[in-house]
Amino acid sequence: MDILESLRMSWRSIVGHKLRSTLTTLGVIIGVAAVIAFVTLGASLQADIVNTIAGNNQDVMYVSASSQTQGDIPQLGQGGQAVFTQYDTAQIRQIQGVQAAVPVGGIATAQVQYRNDSVGRQWVTVSRPQYFQLKGQRIVEGRSYRPGQREVVLNRPAARMFAENVTVGENITLVKAANGQPINATVVGIAEASQDGAGALTNGAQPSIYAPTDPFYERTVISPNTDEQQRVYSQILVSAVSIQEIEPTQGRIISYLTDRSDARVLKAEGYQFEVTTYDQLVDQIRQVSSTFTAYITGIAVISLVVGAIGIANIMLVSVTERTREIGIMKAVGAKRRDIMQLFLLEAILLGLFGSVFGALVGISGGYAATVLIDLPLRIRPLWFVVAVVVGPLVGVFAGLYPAWSASTVDPIDALRHE
């Protein structure tokens, strides 16, 4: 039998049972749509993370001491163990290829009070005013804090976390978690929100409070190199003179830390030094987000399996309904391969229609999701090709047994079938 004639007959059978054909392809449509939507959403989220974290700060490095048991994504605002002294910061500034080095520490607060309202458990990042420049974080209202002054900068989510929004010039009170000491401070600036580490995966910028080291930060140790009492920090933010100098500068910093720094004496056993660039952070987050997307997509593939079962079921029903037709076709000379071809093409067409409509529904759903949560739309064309290929393949696997079953029908018994 000519393949075009088989296609015509398959199409006639599909059109002749519109509702049944539609319901049969629905499983494939849902499966392909779910896969495309989740992949589009994952790619869009990944692009937003890259833009948010990397930005124009590809020459910046994070120096920290972290345990190998900690999470894969560094907590950029908090760092690891506090082991870097003022001596270490000064020495790193003098390393070839380093343009600037800013120590970063933190204070845990039991609560933050504003007027008659309070919010519990906030982390205050302490550093120098240069911190915002290195982070690429813009002050959108007011100015940065000044060293030695009881001044703080809030990011936008922090300014909005109270019943009334905090504005520049207002006073807030920080209550230290360690000793319950209240510290009054004036809000002198509002910074744009930043997303770092695991927080970027949820596309949710967290409230952040920034303050100068002096007079807020009091954590000190005896410097092994100078025998002096010095402030100790959990992280050093370093910028290289150029992007090309990042890799050799990383090596020099690691060499200093492991050979002659205060930190090598102060760090706990099991901790190791890390000098991480924005590109490396982006790669780590990209791996985590890709794994998450793959997991969700795997769940969506289950719908394709359900769709394949639906096609197989309806094709078996079709074979039973058309038993007499099969007998007549064999009586007039149709061969087993002709019968098999006829039913296999019908299953393939059902799978193809399901994949095409599923791809259209999937991209529409992905677009709607990115608009809803304000993400840049990123489409992966390869998945559309995969979707168009998967549909017919589902039809082949689902229709293979029903087609074989139809081809083995005895023509005499088929002609007697009512």
C-alpha cells in the first residue's frame, strides 16, 4: 500500500473520532508543555541569576575560609569562619594584581527597631564604604555611611520590612544578639537590592543592613604576626587590576594565605581557603539551578509516559473496532506490513500533533510565568526540536504493539467479526 494512501486513511480515522483523538493527544500535550515550560523558566531564571550576580563585577574575588561540609553556594554576605585580620587585609592589598581589598564582617541582631515596630533576627554586614563600589551596588537614595559614625545603609527590601517604610534621615535601633546591647543608628542611604548565593535561586532579594566597621564591629583576636589585638573578619572582598589578572592574582592570594598569613594559624581544622570569582559563583549556581530544572523536568516527563499509555490504549480500541475493516483489506490483497503501517502512522500522527500543540502551550506557559515573576525570557530552541521528535517517537512506541496486533488478525475471523 502506498504510504500516502496510508496517511490519508489514518487521517480519516483521526478526524472521524475528533473527541477521542483530542483526549488521546492530551497526555502528550500536557507532558511536552510541562517540559518546555519548566525548561524555559529554568533558563530564564538562570539568565537572571547571571545578570544579577555577575553584572559588571567580573574582576572581583571573594576570599574566605570555609568548611567542606558547607553548602555548594557561598553565602556572600556572611562568608565563612572569621580568621582574616587587619594585617591580612593590608598584606593582600600589596599583592601584585590587587587593586583594592576590603574586609567584610557581620553582626547578628536579635531585633531591629523602627519607631514602634520591630523585626527579629537580621544580619548586619560591616565593611568600608568602598564595599558598595566593589559589589557594584548602587546607592539610590542618600549616601554611603562614614567610618566612625553611627550610620547605616539599608537596601530596599530592608527599608520596606517595617509597617512604615524607612526613609533617609530616620533612626533605627540594632539590638545585638550576642549581648542584647542596643545601638542607635541613623539611616543615611538606601541601596538597590542585591541577590547573592542561594538567595538568587529563588529570585528573592533579602533585607540587608550595612554599617561601618567602626564603631559597630568589635570582634578581635591577637594577630600571630604582630602580636597586636586586631579586628578579625570572615571575608575579604578583592578587586583585580583587570580581568586578565584574576587567575594569577588568585594564585598569589592563596599562596600568601597558606604560607604566612594570620588566617592560616587562626582557621579551624577542616577549613580551607577559597578565592572565588563571580564567574565561579555563577557556575556553581548554574549547576544547582540546572539540577533543579532537570529534576522538575523529569517529573514532567511522567506526563509523556501517561500520554504514551493513552495512545497505546486507544489504538488497541481502534484495532478492535476496525477488525472487520482489517479483514476486508486483507481479503483484497493487503499485506501484514500494510496493516502495520496504517495503524503505526495513525499513532505517529497523534504523537506529532500532541508534541506540536504541547510545544506551543509550553512556550506560552513559560512566557506567562516569566512575566508573572519578572524574569527575562530565555528560550532554548533545541528543546522545541526535541519536543517535535519526542511526539512521533512516543507514537511509534505506543502504536507498535497495536499495529502488530492488527497485522496478525486472521482475515476469515475478521470478516466474521460483528
